[in-house]
Amino acid sequence: MKKKIISLLLAAAMVCTMAACGNSSGQENASSNAKAEESGSSDAADAVEPADAPALGSQEGAAASAEPVAIKVFSNLTDRKSGQGFVEQTLFDQYMAENPNVTIEVEALDDEAYKTKFKAYASGSSMPDLVNVWGQPSFLDEVIAEGLLAELNQDDYAEYGFLSGSLDGFSKEGKLYGLPRNTDVMAFYYNKAIFEEHGWKVPQTYAQLNQLAKDITAEGMIPCSMDGADKWPISIYYQDIVTKILGDSQQDVRNSVSTGDFSNAAYKQAAELMQESVEAGLFQNGFETSDYGTAQNLFTNGQAAMFYMGSWEMSMANNEEISPEVRDNIGIFMMPVVEGGTAQVTDIAAWNGGGYAVTQNSAVRDEAVKLLNYMFLPENWSKIAWENGVCMSAQNYADFLTGEETSVQLAFTDIISSAASITGVTFNDLGDSEFKTNSEDLSAELAIGMVSPEEFIAQLEAAAK
Amino acid sequence: MNQVEQKFTWKRALLYACLLLVAVVQIFPLIWLVDFSLGSSNEMFTNGLLIIPEKIRWDNYVTAFVDGHFLHYLKNSILVNVTAVVFVIAISILAAFAVTRMKWKLQGFVKTLLLMGMMIPIHATLLPNYVIYDKLGLTDSFWALLIPYVAFSLPQGLFLTCSFMDSIPKELEEAAIMDGCSIYRIIGTVITPLMKSSMATVAIMTFLNNWNEFMMASTYLSSNKWKTLPFSILEFTGQYSSNYAVQFAVMALTAMPAVVVYVLLNKYITKGVAMGAVKG
Amino acid sequence: MRKIYSNKRVILTLILPGLLTFLLAILAPICLSIYYSFTDFSGMGEAVFNGLDNYKAMFQDTGFWVSLRNSLLLAIGFICIQHPLALITAAILDKMQNKAEGFFRCVYFIPNVISVAVIAYLWKFIYNPNFGLLNNILKLFGFEGNVNWLGSGSAIWSVLVVLIWHGFGWGMLIYYTGIKNIDPVLYEAAAIDGATGKEAFMKITLPLMKPVIQVNVTMAVISALKQMETVYLLTNGGPGDQTQFMANYLYKQAFNSFKYGYGNTISVAFIVICLLATVLLNRIFKEKDA
């Protein structure tokens, strides 16, 4: 009898487990029901014209006020008071003011925690409505393949001024699934005052960069601070060199990742050049374990003369917490050209990374799309982001130049507008997420000399296959 | 052991010096934390380990207290942890009685099964558990935290309770049975009062296991309603990524309740543990 | 009386709460884990059964073996360094019999009360090659002081130091409470026989503490195998996979590489290893008993 009870209990447990395993069909049913319910009310609202948006917003607010809507947003912008998080929150507040029936609930987690939680959400049934996504195959391919994201109507955005190519990363097989927040480009931030004081010049060639590293080290300073713990900055640094050897290489790199063929001599040369720079002491001692904050603080506290990071850090120039000696003296330059390479300094590594998408199974999908469309009206995200010196949107923001931009902002704008070629998604993000992990690990190992350039190429090829 | 031994010798001085050194090493994190939390971020990158802040910045704590939702999260933390402790203790005593005192065929097997929980890495269960809670509609609720917290502290609690119960002589309860007491009454009135010290240990262990836990919390919760103290830290590292000093203030602030409780109750806690938690 | 002790209904009500918690929160996810470990599940969508592929891949995965080695290294570190030190410190404290005893006992335990996030931050600062404490101390003694503590080669040792340091207080507290349970009469008798402190420790404390040591060591080995948070925050396994530990590695595979099925394969192996370690330790201790 005792035995029976126990075995019954165990059996019950198994049943529970099985139920949990085999539930996906039930979930799909539920969601398709939800879809059916919504489909009636979806069409009209999508075609928002940028020009009359405020009026439209208020109309809708009046019309729909009887029916309260709660939109759940899952964001990777944890800082809601400055930077992109501030812009996001401002737009949400604005939207809620214009549409009193809408409440927006934000859950924000840092990148790493965000990706973990995203997965948990994806495996359950309660996906938030508007989510942050990265317009890179390494993140988006799997998410789209699982049908988690709702397709957006491309015609909606004809007037939004998205730069050509900026939606590519968010599209798959001709269908659009998300909108990019900004245009990202990697650069060396440098401290003009320190450079002037020591008579250092912005390097014009890669050899000069290495020489500069030696000169700065000789003065007892850190030449360039690098966020090595996150690994992707190292990968992008490598991509940056490759770009400076090959020139317009977007298609070449794509082919290499998809076929696993990295035999082009440029890849090995770039690997050697990166190791040369590390040997020349370009990065701080222990850069491979320095996290983002530490690397940035070395620069903002004047201990490092340069900082290799993306354009989203342009807001350092108006960050009150950074001392004016550094804040007012920030300049930028791009990865210098490599002798013998075919590229010019205007062949740059730039891409559209973070952005938003609406989830397919959202109960308020159309409301979420409306919110998304509202956010990216040119006079919203693009304008507010630019005026606050936060980042360059992926849209044409030429109309919003105020004349009060920081020199860093203007320099970045100049770099983008005069670019001869743009890489798009960098190599580490071109494969699946496993390739991303492996290639970024490899880049870090290459940088600290744990693998030789030959091994790096061989293992990179293995990882791509 | 007696006064004679307490007299000064060089050997003794050396011993004290060593112990003090270890003490400094152990308490250093706390000093460091409080020290940096009172400065400004720029001061952190000096070449000393401790700093003398140019100006003591209490406002770091004000920011931490207000923006970190300190009171709200503290309330949740206390609620979840206290409930978890109560559940762990109660379930441990019941189950321990069943597997150490009662006579049934599967008792050995069930005991081993329950103790096996000790060997399970919580990270392996993160996603499956999410799937299960999601099915049961428990995500983002009080239960989503309580269940795993109880479940992962239970094996250790049971283990200690069992070993302690083994050391309680059976005569007492046998006498009670003669008087016609039911098993439930025996557990309630005879056994439990004898288990105070083991309950204290189980309580501390459970508390320490869960007080700073954030992996499960951040996976199972999404709204602010039930978020616990570690979220203050988690949210701050993003929100004030360039302002280390404020981050440190929030860490000091969240560490404080546990440290204060520990220092105040230290005597009782150790006594509780000492009275016989580990009977082997 | 036997009848009362074997009343099934009573047994059931006593064991049910514990068993249910266990089934719901531990066994059910493990069953799911085992199921996923035989699939190519990415964490979303359909899980396709792929037989033993994951297990085969695991045996050839150097990352897995490195993380297993590191976990075992940590276990050895706990057994050979942390626990002897903790035991000796506990014995010394027990003999102090004055106010200092309470002070030290309290202070030694404090790192355990502080969140690992703080601990990891602190050590990052201490190890920082550019402005960290350790290099500053080296400079003080005239060395160059540019050691890259968390760099290639030295990283695993630096991480072990942190982990051994962090768990010291807990081990000490348990030993301390164990020693307090030893009847003082035994020591008094030994003192009358003219035994020195060292002899008393070897002849009385150690043998009587055996069960406590056994429990404590077993728990330490398991906690070594389960180590995750500190490493995750301190190095996240780097450089390369040099400081990878099993829990961290499975987390990385499951959540960063979207190889959830494979991550579960590691966690199944992980559970098996933990169980084996416990059985093995029990064997060892039993043999010594005989």
C-alpha cells in the first residue's frame, strides 16, 4: 500500500512533467485564438502619417478611452534617466499623455540578463508586447524562425526617413520584423588636451597607431582603454582592421562566414596586426578582464589617452559627471588605414544594432505596433536622441541639426555622411548565436596571444562550419 | 581556560596578530564598500585601496534609498525570506520525523531522494522551472520566488534536522505515546521545543541562501510588485553605470540589513548553531 | 507502538509537503532537463530529438573538461587549504575564552553575509593591474607591480583564492560549533596528563570532530562543483575558458550560445558528477571508519 502511494505520487509527478513538455500545442492554440480575435481591428491604425501624428494620437485617445490598454515593454535600456533609456522613457510618457487609455509598463534589464530573460519569455506564454531586439542574424534569425515576432508593414515607414540599408538587419526574406534605434560606428575617442600636451598626433596609418602606443606607454600612460571582458569590442576591432585592408568588404565577409572560408590573406594579416598592437602596448594591462565601466572610467578619469568604443558613447561630451577637463576635450578618429591595403579611412565599420520589434502572440499587438510607429516618427526618436546628444538615429536627422551640437556629434555625423563604404553587421554577428560566442571568444584569445593568427583562422573556419 | 593561561607571552601576541590580520582581511570588503560609497566616482581610480573622500557625499545614499526603491524591495525581501524560513523549518521537521522515526519501507529511498536536492545546481533548473511556473500561471508572483527558495533550502534543512532528530532520545515521545498522544501532537509539543537550536541553524542557512539571490528572481519576476533587494543593485548597475559611488552606496545599503541582523544576533545565532546543529 | 509509527496516513501527511516541493521545484525541472538533453532545443520553439549527439559532443568538448578540472581543483582547494585553516582557527578561537573570541567569530563570518556581487566587485578592484591593491603592494616592496592577476595563466589561481577566502567563515563557524560541543572535561583531563595544546588538538579535537568534518567536507565539495555566481561576475570563465566552472559553462552554453539542449546535457552530467562525488566521499569516510 505504501508502495502504491509512492508510485502514485511519482506517476503524478511524471504526468506533470510530461504536461509541461508537451504543452506547446496548447499554447499555439491559445495564441491563434488571440490572433483571430484581433484581426478585425488591426488595419486602420497602422497607416500613421508622420505629419499629422499628434492630432491622430489625440483622436485615438478619445476614441479608445473607453477601453484601457496595457502595453508591456521589455527593454535593455536600464538607465531611464539619461542616454537612450531617457529618450525611450520620454516617448512612452508622451504617448501615455496623448493616449490616456494606454498604460505602458517597462521592464528593463541589462544586456546579459536581458538575453536570458528573453529566452525564458520565449519558452513561456507571456511574452511582453514590445521588445528590444538586435538587428543581427546572431540574435534575430532564431527569434524570427520561431515565429516570435510580428511582421511589420513596410509601407508604413516610407516617410520615416530610415537610411538605406538600415532596415536590412531587421528583415528576413523580404519581410520586416523590427526597427533600428540608431546607427552605430566604432571609433577611437581621444583626449585632445593630453594629445596636445605631449605633441601626439592622430595616427594616419596603422603603423603610426602602433608607434603612438609605444610613445604613450613610454610616458607612463595607458594608450587606449579597451572593454575586453565583453569580447565583442575586440571582435569589432578586428573587423575594423579587416575593413581597412579590404575596403568595401561587406559581401566578402558575409560569404566567409556562411561558407567558413577565411582563406583571404586579409584575415590573417588583420589578426597579425591586432597582435602587433597588443604587443606595442596599445591596450591597458589586463584589458581582457576589464569590463565596460572600468574601461570607460580609465578614459573619463584621464588615465587612458584613448578609448575604443561605439558612437553611442558620444554623450560623454555632455555628461555632467565627467570632469570638464576630459568632457570638453573629447575628439574622435577612425581606425587608420593599413599600408598596402586597398581601403581608405572612409571605409568604416558601422551597423544598426539595437531596435524594437512587436511580438507575434501579443494580446495587444496592434496597439504595440501603433506605439512603435509613434516612437519612430522622425520628430520623436530621431529628434530627441539627437538633441540630447545621445546617438545618431538610423533615420535621416539632417532636419534636426540645432547648431548646438557637441564637436563629437558633428564629427560622427561627418564620418557617416562621408563614408565610402559601410560594413553593416560585423562578422561576429553574421552567424548564429553559437558562432557569435565562439568567434568573440576567439577574438579575445587572439588578442592576448593564446592563439596564433594561423590557429585563429583555422578555428574561426571551424566555428563557421 | 582559566586565568593563568591568559597571561602575556610572545607566542600569544603573535597568535593575536595573526587572528587580527585574518579579521582585517575578512572585514575589509565592508570597510572598502562604505569608504567608496561616500566618495565620488572619480576618486575611485586613485592608486590607493582606500580613499579619503574630498567631501563626504551622503547624497549617494539618498539616491540609493529613493531610486533603489529600498523600502519596497526590503519589505518584499523580508516577506519572502521569512515565509521561506518558516516553510523550510516546518516542512523539514515533518519530513525528518517521517524519515527518521516512522517505520515504512521507502523511508531510506525518500530520504536520499530529498537530500539529492542538495546536489542540484539551480542554474540547470532556471528555464524548465520558468516553463512550469508559466503553465501554472505563477510567474511574476510571490509563489514564483517562494517555491524555489523553499525547495532549494529544504534539502540542507532536512539534512540538519534529521541529524539533529537522530540525537534526541526516543524515550520522551514513547512516554507521550503511552499517554495516548497522536503523532502530530508529539511533533508539536514534544519534538519541536527540543529542536530550537537546529531550527536556528536552518533559519540562518535558509536566510543566507536566499537573501542575496538574484538569478531566479530576475528570471521569474517581471513587475516591480515582488522584486527583492538584489534588484536594487541589479537596476543600479545599469542605471548608474558610470557612477560607481552611487552603485557602492546601494550595495552598502542592501548589505546593511543582513549585516546588522547578523552582528546583533551573532551571539544567539552562534549559540544556536553551537548547541548542536552538527551532530554528524 | 509499532502500529502508530507505521500509520500510512500519518506518514503521508508528514512527508507530502516536502515531497511535493521536491517534485514540483526540483524533480520536474530535472526531468525536463533530461528530456531536453537529448534534443537540439535552442530555448524556443520546437525541440527535436537528436539522440546521444549532445553527449558525444560533450565528451569532445574541451571547455567541458576544463570546467570540470577547475571545479575539482576548487574542491581540492577547499579540502586541503580552506578546511584545515578553518578547523585550526576554530580550535584556537575555542580556547580563547574571552571577549576577543566573540569578536573574531563575528568578523570572520561577515563576508558570507555580503552579496557576491559586492565580493566580485571588490576583488576586481583588488586584482586590477592598473590601480589595484595587489600591484600597489608589490610596488611598495620594490617590484615592478604590473602583474596581470586575472590574465592568462594566473587567472585560475586568483579565482581560487577568492573562492577559498569567501567560504572560510562558514566552514569555520561550523567547526567552531562542533568543537563547542566537545565536552570540556576531556580537555581538562588531557591538561592534567600534561598534554600540550597541539596534542590535545590531535588526540581529542580531530577524532571527535570526524563526523562534522565529514559533513562539512561533503558540503564543500558539492558547493565547489556548484560554484557559479562569483566566477560569473569576476571573470565569466575567461580568459579563454581558463577559469570556466561547470555551472558557469552550462549557463554560457544554454543562454549565450542558444544551445539549450546541450546546456542541459552538461547539467545532467553535472548532476551525475555531484552524486558520484557524494557517494565516493561517503565511501572514503566509511573505509576510514573501518
